Amino acid sequence: MDQVDLFLVRVWRFAPDFRASVRRVDDEAVHVFSSAQSVGDFLSRPAAAAPRVEPSSAAPNLSEEETK
């Protein structure tokens, strides 16, 4: 199954010029854009090209015996 990335996109509607920010929900890095085309380019690039932060595992590793 393919990985799915969830993004929070904010668009300033009443700013004099286009302004938007994009942040993946599991990452603190915010990317700011001054054109809609730039936002589209960022969101359409392959996941391998984007920096990835792996979430920490909250569940302990269970042995095979513990999962039965």
C-alpha cells in the first residue's frame, strides 16, 4: 500500500498578493509560497523528493508469542 501524506494548507485570502503556507501534519517545517503554481508544484512532487520525518512509534514491539 502506498504511503499517504496529509498536509495543512493555509491561504491568505485578503492579502494584497497571493500567500500560502504548507505543512505536513507530522512535521514542523512550514513552506511558504507566493504563487498558486508553486503550491501545486510542491504538492505534486514525488514523496521521495520531499524531506520526511518518521513519526516515533508509541506502541512497543510485541514478540510473536505476545500477539497470539
